Amino acid sequence: MRYINAKSILPKEVLKLIQKYADGEYLYIPRIEGEEKSWGEKNGTKSRLIKRDKEIYEEYQKGYTYADLSAAYFLSVKSIQRIVSKEKNMY
């Protein structure tokens, strides 16, 4: 998470009011309700994992074993089984 100096974005009146309650403290300002992003959306991790899981399932359908996929993707056999099961239920 990257921090922004409140002085650079807030009006002086708002900054003084916040300082009254949390002078010098770190604050988390939550997103507006309904505008939240789920895990991995901001940095693309979620979409990369969705793509990877689809690739794993496609390779499994081509005949690759759980052990083959485990070695290729550096995941445990159990993780590969979970991914294949999840993808299978999606189709």
C-alpha cells in the first residue's frame, strides 16, 4: 500500500479537523461503499491466476497428469487437484 501525504490532497480545513482526532497517526480511508475492489484486481494478480488456472485445466484435459502440472507450475499436487476440480465445475 502506498501512502499519500494528506497535506497534498486535502483542503486545509479538512486536514485541521483530521489532525484534531488523529494528529500524526496513520489512517486508512476506506473506499466509497460499492466502489471497493476485490483482492488482486488493482495489480492484476486475480486475472493472472484466473488465466493460469484455465491453462492448468486445459493441459489436464490434454492428458497431463497432476504430477506433470505440479512440477510445471511449482504447485503441490493437492493444489492442482483443487484447481482442476474448480475449473471442471465451471464448465
